[in-house]
Amino acid sequence: MTIIRCASCDGFGWFEDEIGLGIDCDWCAGAGYVYQDAAGRDLPIPQQDYPHVAEELEALEAERLREMGYQGAAKKPWQQQIRQDTQLGRDPYAGDKQ
């Protein structure tokens, strides 16, 4: 069997309900990934299999994060592209002299 990204939650492993609370995806049991058998059926990965597939899951998750733009380090709000030209886009330490 191969491991693929869960089609239901797109690898996130959870959804937000109508009041904003996170709930685990029923399809992948919150893992974000499922087994796919030779017939193309998706099956949740049993918990007892996690130690055996952990490295593969980590690699798949790193790939998914790169696709979303994650580059391996957190950025301060003023370093984030989306916050440029906003109040949070200004470096609060830019005027400090020590």
C-alpha cells in the first residue's frame, strides 16, 4: 500500500466546525494521510502502523508545507509579505539603538 494525502482534509487532518472549533477528519482519523490500496481505496492508517511509517509521513508533510510556501523558519510579522503596508508590517525594533 502507498501513503497519500487525505482527499477529504487535504492533509490538514482536521476541519473547523461552524463555531470555529477544530474537529479531526473522519476519513484519515486526524493524520492527514491515508493508505491507498492497489484497487485505489483509501483506508485510515492504523495507530500501530505509525512507528513504521513515521519517516514517510514526515517527508510527505514537509513536502506539503513547502507547497504552501513554508521555508523552514517562522517569520516575524513585519517580515511577512502579506503584512507589508499595514501596522503589523512595521518593525517595532527599527528605531532601537543599543
